Amino acid sequence: MNRVVLGAVAALVLVGIGLFWMQGRAEVEQAAPPPEPVVVPLEDPDALPSADPADMRGPAPPEASELTREQQRFFRYDRNRDLKITRNEMLSTRTNAFRALDTDGNNLLTFEEWAITTSERFAEMDGNRDNELTAAEFATSAPAPRRTPACRC
């Protein structure tokens, strides 16, 4: 008996919420149309409008702040700038690498997908095809060093 009464009350609440939502949506759709644009006739329809920028000033350029390397690294992960790195912010930088490994696109990385990618990478590094990597062959897999500017201008 209690379940029936509780179900009826829940159904009435949902119907009420639906009516309020539809009523609010109807008011938004019945809003007044935007005003008509004011058209100012020009003396010469082919002439371009002009202005005297002598007294005008644009906005000031933004100030660049000096951040330490650690602050720059921190802000690469802190996307919303709340000075806290959430788990989702930390993982978001790794999604492209994951998608490159997930060859079938099902958002599950199987051992086979990982093994195939790793085997292909090993084969690219193994120049003489002897199934062993020397120090020189392994060095070919190192990421390219970043170019640093000659001066901090």
C-alpha cells in the first residue's frame, strides 16, 4: 500500500516538474523579437565610412608575468586555474597518447594493442635487425631536445 501511495506522489511530482519546465520554455520562445536595425543613408552608397582615430586609444597590451619552470609545468595541468590539479586534469594530458595505443577505438587498451605498438617501436629502433638494441640504436628513440632561445628577449 505504501509503495502505491509513494509511486503516485512521485508521479505527480514528476508531472508538476514537467509542466513547470514546459511553461518556462514557452515563455522563452515567446520573447520579443530583436529590434530592427537602424539604417543610416550615406551620401554616396559606394563610399566607405571613415573615422578620425587621432583622439582614440586602444586597450593596453596585456602584461606578461614571469613564471618559474615549476609554475609553468603546474599550469599545463591546472586547466581551470584554481591552483588545484584534479585527477581529470592530470589524465586529460594523456588522452592523445592513449588514443594512439587504442587501435580499435573501444576505449579499452588490451595487452595485444600495447604489445603490437611496442613491437613496432622496437623494430624501428633495431637498425641491424638482430633483435637486440645497442646503446646507439636505443638513443634513436630519445625525444628531440627542445630548442632554447639564444637570449631571453
